[in-house]
Amino acid sequence: MHMENPESKFLKVKCKKCKNEQIVFSKACNEVKCLICETVLAKPTGGHAEILTSVVEVLG
């Protein structure tokens, strides 16, 4: 099955604390922390994750 416009995407986000950029899944089912300073970047909500920092780019 080929989906033209999937609801879930990968997002490049930037940590507000240390400015590290990393990739997170828009429907993350676990808390996502910065790999450098461990600041929480995203929290699961049961659907789309709550992104707690700025999104730099949406990756297709």
C-alpha cells in the first residue's frame, strides 16, 4: 500500500538549551530527549507527539 501523504513524518528539531539539532518522529510513543544535554524535546500524547522545541525542517 502506497500512501501519498502520510500523517507521520520525521522532524528535524533544535534543542532550546544547547542548540543541538536531531531527528524525531512526529508520532513518538516515548519521551524524546536531546542526545547532548538530555532536555526533553518531545512527549508522547497517544497520537502526534507534543514537540517542546522548535522544528527546523519537516523531512519527507
